[in-house]
Amino acid sequence: MLDAIADSEGISMGSVQFKARFGKGHIGRVPVILAKPQTFMNASGESVGPIVSYYKIPLNQVLVMFDDLDLPFGRLRLLPKGGHGGQNGMRSIIERFGTRDFPRLRIGIGRPPGKMDPVNYVLRPFNKEEQAELEFTLQRGLEAVRILLLEGFDKSATFVNSAKTLKQLG
């Protein structure tokens, strides 16, 4: 999702700072910092925490995006705050911030089929159907971020949380 945002908005993610691929730019007229932690996923807070501290970013202006096994594939959910939901990267960020009160965009990847190991499921390549759904989801996520920055959280949450997946649109 972050790469799609950076590409669409012309934000270079070429530098590495704070243990993250890092870029500064604008979405509309709103200045943004994009950071993709390069730590182990379970230690994302080691990257995100120092960025927020260094730039003195209020937590209500931070958006953490992460994949979520508990959401169906392609579904997005924008929340103003919440727990980690068993996602260790989010757990690390919450521990680093010392609070759960910051916005997050959950990106549904669904549960693995049968008894497939969740780690193998998350790391496997997407099939053609999933790739099409993913492209649709990335476009909706990009639009959600634009709405969030330009029109506010409530409008973006309505846009995202009431949206259907490509598969549901049929």
C-alpha cells in the first residue's frame, strides 16, 4: 500500500532513515512523511517510534497500515484507534507509542486455507485472482488516504468501511 501511495504521488522512497525506507512529499497540499520499516516486522515500533518522536508528529496524524488475517482478502478497515489484533508489528508500535490511540488502516489478507501455516500464507505470491483484487484494493486505499488528508477521518472512514471488494462487486 505504501509503495502504491509513493508511486502515485511521486514521493521517492530512496533514502533509508530511522531503520525505514523513507520519503517526504505532498498529497494534495498536505505535507507527508512515508516510512516503510526495514526492521523485522515484529519490531516495527523501533522504526516508527523514533520517526514520530523526531518530527514531533501528533499521534492523531499518524496512519499505520498493516495486513490483517482477520479481514477478508481485499477488505480495508480504517479505525481511529484499537488493539494489535495479534499482529506483532502493531503490538511493537503500540508498545513504543505507549498508547493504542492512533489511526490505522487494516488491509485484509484473509485466513490461510485449510491447515496452511499463516507465515507461509502471508509470504506466498498472489495468484491471478488475488492480484486483480489487490490492485483494486490498493486504488481504494490510495483514495482513502487522499480523503483522510484532504477531507478528514470521518469521510475517509465512511468511504473505506462501507466499500465492497472487487469480488463482491462481481
